[in-house]
Amino acid sequence: MTLPGMDIGALEKFLRAQDVEVNGELRVELISGGRSNLTFIAADDVARWVVRRPPVAGLTPSAHDMAREYTVTSALQGSAVPVAKTIAFDATGSALGAPMTVVEFVDGAVIRDQDDLAALSDAHIAASTSELVRVLAELHAVDPVAVGLEEFGRAEGFVARQVKLWASQWDRVKTRELADVATLHAALSEALPRQSAASIVHGDFRIDNTILDATDPGRVRAVVDWEMSTLGDPLTDVALMCVYRSPTFDLVLGSSAAWTSDRMPSADTLAQSYAQTSGRDLDDWGFYLALANFKLGVIGEGITHRARHGSDAGAAAERAAEATPEFMAAGLRALKGHQR
């Protein structure tokens, strides 16, 4: 069977060149793809690895940055943040024609949709969400200099650049005019926090971007999908985690996500749990919620834009932009509701 984006022979040759022992026949299967990085499990007679590379079409380099993912997970080895053990990185794409990361396979449970969530009791959900918040707080407590990530991004001016970035992205992907987009952009520009903390940020933190212990969902075995990570304001991570809880996010994903289920803690509960766990104040919280809504609204619009230009397919992609007005309105409400 042909696997798009994978050449098993080239992968084996690369692994051996990196002094990775391959015992017996190397077997590879695709476990996720679509809009995300292609993720494969490679296995021989003894070991298993996870191989990730960008999609074969519709490549957006900033959203599929393999070097970024490998750099941060390498730096976090041995930290309080659970990550898979890094094995090898093909920066030039010599093996598969695109950059590729190889990490050890982490056995566990990935809770992506509400069918997956049904396997967890309410007590398991409470334990896992509490642990997710703790792990996020641990990430934000890591000293970037101490782990060699001082050049990983530019934390100064991060939130201002985020506002500008997502406004520019809107201009590139909009499928119609929406007055609330310009209104929210202007309001965010006026409400920029006077002070901003700095930490490593994941950029896409929610339950399905972690691997939970299969028998103890209250233990996170690994945080995954680091391609959006950088140095920035930790409250952007927290706010995005909270806004992902909106049922509107299902339109963006095209599925019933586990994280949008009403069995999960509310966004307010998650935020307060983070504040208590991390010891951080949620200053200017309305701004951060509004920025997260702005970002998700633009992302939804972008999915539909790409679908209409042939880079994405399916009714779900066509409908993703239906989320955009909802997120923009929610962003405006967040700013208004938290003004001081």
C-alpha cells in the first residue's frame, strides 16, 4: 500500500544513518493527516517510533514547522513537561522530500472526539483536566534560558504582533466582508496590555494535543503538536485553551470535539484553576479572550477559503467559516465584559 508522503526504504536508510538500530522489517502506518502534519507510526520487531512531516499539499510553513517542534521537545527533555523522547531530525528533507521528526512512540490514550470522551468517567475527566492545567502551568514556569530556548522567539511585543498577524491573515483569507472583524481588530489594538509576561507557549493546547495514560487519565504522558510553539505571553495559551471550549469550535474542526463537550469544566473554571495552580494573575483577561476568539474566527475563515480554492475538501471545510461571525461577536463581548 502506498502512503502519500512516506518512503519506507528512505526512512529506514535515514534511521540507520542516525545510528538508530532497526531490527527486522520496518513497517509504517499513517495515523493522522488532513490539514495537520502527517503522522506515522514506524515499527520494527522491537521498537516503535512516531514520524511527522508536513502535508504533501497545501503547505503553510509557519503552521507545519518541524524544526520548531523538534527544537522545543528536545529542549524540554528531562523537564517537568512530559514530552516524547526525541530520536532524529531531517532538517533538509533528504529522506522524505520534506523536513521530518522522529520521536519515541508514547503509548496511551488520545481523547479527540466525544466518542473517545465517552470512555472516561466524570472523575477521570476531572482528574485529566486538572492535570492538563498543571502541565500548562509547568510549561509556562520553564526558564527558556535554562533549557537553551532564549532565541526561540521574541517575547517582547508578542501580543501586539499577534493582533497585527491575525488581521493580516484575515485580509488574505476572507470570503466576505464582516464588520465585526474590523471592529474587533480596532478594539484589540486599543486594548493592548501595558505589561505582558513571557514564557514558552505551546500555541495549541487542549486535551487532544496530549497523550494520557491509558489506565490513569489523570496522568499526561506526553504533550504533542508543538509546531506553533514560541516564546510569548503565557495568557495567550490559557485563553486559547478556554475559547477552544466553545461549541462553535466544532464547526472549525468539522467534528464533535472532546474539548467542546459540556462534560468538560467551563472556560471560567479552567481559567481560575490555571490562576490558582500557576500563581499568575489573569490581568487584562478580556483582551486575551478576545484575541483568542479573533484568531479562531480567522482560522475558520481560512479553512473555507482554502476549500474554495481547491486546497481543502468536504462539506465540513465549506462550513468552517460559519464559525467566524460567532467568534468575532464573542471576542467583542469578552472585551466589553472585562473592561475596567
